[in-house]
Amino acid sequence: MLSEWIFCVEGNPNRDWMGQSIKAFIQIFTNALQIGNMELLTQFDRKIYQQLNSLVMGVANSPDLTNLYRWYCEKRNGILNDLCIPFYGRYIDDCLRLVYVHTPQEALTIMKSKVNINNCELTWSIGNVQPFLDMLLYIDNRGWLIHTLYQKLNSSIKESLF
């Protein structure tokens, strides 16, 4: 994404702060990301473990890299410009979408086809009542979208809501 940004502004005089060696700058940046995020070690119960897959969430830039990668996937899949999805919100790995369709199954089909992140299994939930972060969102009897504080519900209350 850095390369794409740099080369998109090639004619822009504001990019001169990088000097003439753009490719060297990109390589240094890439090397820094790899050094800071690969072959990381952690200790648990007096044993040392190496992180083999994905980012370690304790590294300072992990949330930023996660958000940037998710944005890259969303841009690649075209979900941000889909007219039947008037709202698409995400906070790291928690997502909320409003989808204009005739059936919940149609919404699920659209989301499964439009949102895919390499090698990640996504769990989908559809319906008129949805938790999102610390909110509970639901459509009331007037068709209005309402939000309230989210609290885990016991099964008897949950059944009466649905």
C-alpha cells in the first residue's frame, strides 16, 4: 500500500521529502516491518515459544497492521462501494453491515461472497437483533434502528427478544 501511495503521488512535489531513492525507502520500510513482526518469541510457564502464524497482538503496531490489511481486503473485494450495503462498519475484527435485500439469506450470501480475508474463517450472524462491541442493535416495531447497552442475556430473556 505504501508503494501504491508513493507511485500515485509521483508528480506531487510534496513527495520530495523522501529524496530520490524511493525504492530504497520502500525496501527499508519493508525490512523494518519484517524485523518487527516476524520470528517473535514469547515466554509462558518458563518455556519460550515462537509465533509461527499471523501477528502477535502484543506488538505495538499489530492493531494498525490488522486494520490496514482488513481495509486492503475490503477494497480488493469492492464491498466499500456496493450500493446494497449503505453502512459498513468495522473495529479491528468486529464488523457491522446494513444490507438492503429481501431475505436474511440473501444478505448472508452477499456478505460471504464480498468479504473474504485470506485464510481466515469468518462467522456471520444475521437478524433484527445484533450485538456490536458494547451495543445491542435492533429494529423496533416501527422499523427504526435502535441501540442500547449490550449485556449478555440469559436464555429466558433472549428467547423473548427473538
